Amino acid sequence: MKKLITGLLPFALAACGTLFSGTTQNITIDSNVKGVKIYDSGAVLCETPCNVRLSRQRGEKTLIAKKEGYEDARVLLGSSINAISLINIFTIYGFSTDLTTGSLWEYSPNSFYVNMMRDEKLRKREEQEEREIRRYVLSNWPVLRQEAQMPKGGEYMNGLKSMTDLPAGALKNIIKNNASPVLAIEVIIEECEKNK
């Protein structure tokens, strides 16, 4: 009996939450847009999709998700009592150790999905730019087709290049390879989206 009590004494004094869960917790964060930066108190934690280890603490923790062209989003981490720490409820030493180290708490849930929304002003500006590209190509299609055959392009091709920020060679290929201005416009806009 004495050996049994001596064997169980370390477990009675141990802080189960600290021993089994640790003082940090792994949090998984993903988003509808890749490459969203996750900030904690102004410091970058990671870029989605990511796993990050956070110190356990009591109360809520707010992380900020940011990406250029999107509105900032908040990730609210709620905390609850770590079930493993409840084993210590009858031992003051173990309970106080878990309380002091933060192991008494856990973030719940531990996986988050952030839905980033496009910045409204930027979205409207991009739609306006898209309309201008469509109008320009439709209005100048015969000239653009001719200039696409020229080695150095021409005035209209340079105008389209400055509107789209695409290389002249790529624009020439798009115009040469598409007999319809509507198809060419779709490819140009798709390429512009890739370059953002």
C-alpha cells in the first residue's frame, strides 16, 4: 500500500494540463484567398494556410487577417477550461501550476476559416478598368490586329499595354491567336487577374 501511495504521489502533485497539453496550443488557420497574413498584436504570425503555436491563456484572443485588396477580418479565439486540467481539481499544487502556466485553458475551436471580402473601392476601380479595356479593344480591334503583326507593335498596342500592364509580346500573341475581339478580351482580363 505504501508503494502504491508513493507511486501515485507524483501524479497527485503533477499539473496534468501542463504535463499532457503543454503551455501552447496548435491553431490551424485557412482562408478563401491564399496568402492572407495573420497578425497578433501587430506582429505577423503566419500566412494562410498555416499552423501556428499560441500560448494558452484565459479569455478571448483576437487575431487580424490582412491581404492587399481585401478588407481586414478578425479571427476571434475563445478559451475554455482544458478538460485534462480538471484531473487536478482536488490537488491545489497541480491546479495552481496549470493556472499559472496557462495550461488550465485551451482555445476552442482550434481550427479557423477566414472568409476575406474584396475591398469595395478596389473592386469598383477594377470593374471600371475592365470596362475600359473591353471598350478599347472593341473600338480598336482592326488596328490592334494589324499592329500585332508588326515587329514593334504600334501606338494602339502601346495604349493597350499601358492599360493592362501586360508585356507587349503577350498582348500580341493574344490578339494573333484569337479571331474574335470578345475572346481576346476575356484572355486579356484573365491574364490581368493573374498578374495582380
